[in-house]
Amino acid sequence: MSASEKIPVWIVEDNSSYRKSIALVIDTMEGFCCPRDFSTAEQMLRALNRHPIPSVLISDIGLPGINGIEAVKKVKEQHPDIQIIMLTVHNEDNKIFNAICAGASGYLLKSATEKEILTGIQQVMEGGSPMNTHIARKVLRRFSQISPPSQEYDLTPREKEILQYVIDGFTKKAIALDLDISFHTVDSHMRNIYEKLQVHSRSDAVAKAVKEGIILD
């Protein structure tokens, strides 16, 4: 597969050695490449205006200058189709919550293994939302206490179950396999969930679940 046929992934990370190691891993991943990496969000934002845009952007939250959360907002305003994964050592609920609301597609701790990072990239390309389960549940618990649901949205038990899978980062295919139902059935439930929550994407559904404290047991 030529470089032009591979899915481009950009990285924004101020730790040079860590950034280069992740770039190397991506370059060895079948079907993906890392043509550009940056130490600041400012460099990345300028590059978006000069080069072909990436399909996936991996960004640290705690960047110097424009931080990762602000960078997500700026990228999504100009290029809403770019899938963004946040890499962070931070466990603070407010940082992760703000990243969700800004439009990030998924989240991984910097302690994630190479395999977990590669799986996360594959998940966002398949429509999933890679998220450390501990972080997902912690954020959901925190914001359900702060802001209880304003309405029930009339989700069925199965729709609630599938939405929880989405929050935990499962793809439609993985949900179907785990619940022993067809992909078509999962897709139908997802459309119903989007309609009831009045959202148009997986990341929007996760953001709304967190923001409004929709806790799914």
C-alpha cells in the first residue's frame, strides 16, 4: 500500500520522545501513516491550512500555549469530520468533560499500551469512541450528581444498554457480537437513540449522556 493510500494520523504532543515513539508505531500500523507531528497546537492549526487534513488527530490535553481542549474546538469548527483522540495523564473530570463537549472522539491515558493506542485509532475510524472505561464511568458519575437528567428521553432498556456500550467505546460490530444480535439491529437501535437524544453522531450522544448525567446501569 502506497503512502497516498494510507489513512493519515497527526500527533500533537510536546514531549518529543513520546511523540516520535507514537508516530513510529502508527507508521508501522497497516493502513495508517503519521505524515506530520507537532509540539504545539499552534503549529498543527497552521498546518491544517497548508496541507491535506488528517483523518485522525491525536492530541495531548496539557499542551503549552493553546491547550488540547481549545485545539479540539478550533479543529472541529473548521473540520468537523476529523476524528480526535485525546492523550492525557490527567484524571480530572472537568478536563475530560470539557474535551467531550468540545468534540473529541475518544480518550486514552498516556499509560495506554501501543496496542491500546492502535485499537483506539481503529475504533474511531469504525465509528467507535475509544475511552478508558474507568474515566468514562467516573465522569458520568460526577456529572450525574452535578446535573441530574432533565428528561428521560424515553429510551428503552435495550437502547440504554446499547448507549452504555457506546459510552464504553464499543463499535457497532462489537456490540452486535457481545449481545448476540445482528449488526442491522444495533444500527436500528442507534438510529432510535440519536433521534430520541436529538443528536447526529456517536460523540454527540456520549457528550449529551455526560452533560445531562444519563447514567446507565
